[in-house]
Amino acid sequence: MTACSNRDSKNRDTGLPPGLLTSVAREYGTPVFLALDEDFRENCRTFQRYFRCGRRRVVHAYSYKTNNIKALCKAAHQEGLAAEVVSAAELNMALSLGLDGRQIYYNGPFKPLDSIEMAILRSAAIHVDSLTELENVATTADDLGKPARIGLRLTPIVGDRDGLVWGKFGLSLDEGEVDAALSRIQSSTQIHLEGLHMHIGTNLTDSDLYEKSAECMADAIDMVQQRLNRNLQYIDIGGGFSAASGATPFTAHTEEWQPISVDEVGKRVDSVLNRVDPDQRLNVVTEPGRILAEASMALLCRVVSVKMRQGRRQIVLDAGTNLLPTAYYTRHPLSFPSRDDETLGGAADFHGPICTQYDLMAAEVSAPSLSPGDLVLIHAAGAYTYTFSCQFVGPRPPVVLIQSGHTVSLVREREPDNILWQYDHLPTDGQKS
């Protein structure tokens, strides 16, 4: 199998023989997502093995929004991870998988009242994102006569460039919102404040940011202890851990970009927490997503046509950015299962099939000679791809799970064409459209 990544040639071995990929393409058609079960499970094990925070108990909660294919979510729980959900739908999905509510951390800036009620009834931890939401939680808990387990999400510490982008999340220490929240908690008998939460970004490579986040939460821990005279059970440092998947963001130089050391993150966070919690009673929660899922899925597609423009090949695929929106800001490695030789045919741009000039999957790739019908495998397609994909001009493809021994199972069906209109309604006769 010939493999390369954008701008420079690299060998990349998925462990999937070309014959298997040809068989999958024949049975399920293309495009088709390939979820790599053993890769995902090994990533779960490795993350848990290397992330340590002194002698503290650490809970790892898989980020459903990163990749919510049910088979992968179930695999994460089988490997010992809890769940981090950010919507009512994800909350219901976690419960449908048989997860105990106490293993669910409910995040997000909007939580419908019925989902707040469900979270309270199932004893999930609700990470309160605003004073309005805190009031909703308090009122619902009072109506139910059942205590609500909550954490307070703090507005992240970020640079000025991103301040207004990330500023929509959480309660601000500087604006007095945390102080107001603690006053409301003091007045309630049904709100049990158990933790603090801060998520500081995505695809991060700098462990210093997690240390600064922990320092901010340490200040808030002091505030809670002084105001409420109680000890917290945990702090949640969020996710955002970059992955060693071969994919790199456009903003980084490929040769210089290095994924984060989760071992270093754990040490830095523990060092900060020891100042306010020397007995190490405070637990730590993480929300890994990309670092587990990015390398655990690939997108298999075919060449539709090959054209030459201004001395460079323009290759059209049957999969576009509506399926792989990360291609707008990420260099995804490519490999070519239909080509056994290592001879490169010069630079090529890879385009998707949708009717927009911005449908560019990969640019300036050193690729072998390709013909219509040849298979192309796009790697590192497991993070924020299917969950962000859309039905622009057509339905979404199936997802198959490849397990050890190269067993292939359909885990999400190809959507039918009528997905584009089956929920629409036309006005009845006599009404203007």
C-alpha cells in the first residue's frame, strides 16, 4: 500500500491489507467510514496508563461529541471510561448504553429542562454553565425533592485573541459570577456542589495551559472552602489533548508539530493541586476525545476523475468536506490501497464531489499515478468528522467496525436518499406555499 501525507511522502501502515479494503468497498460501497476497534481500545488503555496525577483518583470521561458512533462509545465504557456529554441526546445515549448516571458528566452551555430533570433523577453530575442554568437546576431539584450533583464550569483562561470566542463558556471569576453562584448554592438545600470544571481549548500541545487552568481552579477551590466551608470532591480539567495521529493543523508546521505529553499534564496539575490539597483527597476528571478517536477511524473513498490543471493533477473523489469537515483546517494523511508501487507521480490536489469550489480534501500531495476507480484511504478521520458531517446534497455513508482478526461489522447504516426530505411537510391544498 502506497501512503503519503500532504506536502511530503510518508509511509503509513494501518494494519489493514489492501484486499480487506477492496472487499469492504465492494460490499458497502464508497465512501465508507472505517472504525478501528482495537486501535481505539488501545488508545483508551494507553491514555489511562500514562495519565497519572500523583496518588489522586482519576476519572476519564470519554467525550461523546468527538465521535458518537455507538460502538466506539460502548468500547470506551468497556475499557473503563465514564461519559462526558454535552446535549440531551448524548445524555440519553449514554443512559441507553446502560451507564450509571454517576458515571456521566453533563456539560454544555444549554441544557433543556427535561434533560436537567433526567440528569438529577439519574444522579449525573451537571456542570453548570451560567447563573440562569443554576437557577433552573435549583428549581428542578426543589420540584423533584431530590438533590442535584453539580460542578461549576469556569470561564477558561485564554489569550486575548480567543477571549470572546471561549468567553461564552462557564462562570467568570472576574465578573463576579462564581461569587453569585456560591451565594445561590448557600441558599439551597438541594444543590450539592461537588466539583469545578474548566475546558481550555482543543488540539492543545502545551502542558503549560493545563497548569494555568489548574492554578485558576485552585483559587476557586479556596473561594469555595471559605464561602461554603466544605471540601470539593473533584476538579475536571476538560479535554483538548492533541493526538499522535499523523494529522496536523494548517496553523502548524508539520515537521515541528508535536502532540501533547499527557504524563506531563498530570504531573503539572498534581503539583498545583498539592498547594491547596496536600492530602490528595481531591479527585481529577479528564475528558479525552481527539486523543482517543482521531487515529481510530479512516474514510475509504474512490477516485472519480483525474484532470491536469496548470501542471498539477486535480483528482476528484467520491467523498467531500461535507463528510470530512476537518479537511478545512487539518492535513490528513492519505494512502492508496490500489497502488502497490512506491513511485510517486508528482503533486496532486484532492477534491470532493460536492458543488462548491471550497471542497478541497488535501492539497499538494505527492501521490502515485491514479485512475478512476482507484481507492484512496484518508487517515485520522475519527475526531469531529462524523459528528460534524452534514447531508449537503446527499446522505451520509455507512460506518463499519473493523475488529481484531479483520472482522467487519456494520455499525451505522448508510442513510437513505429520502433523509433529505422525509421529515419535510408540504402545505395542504388551498394553502399558499
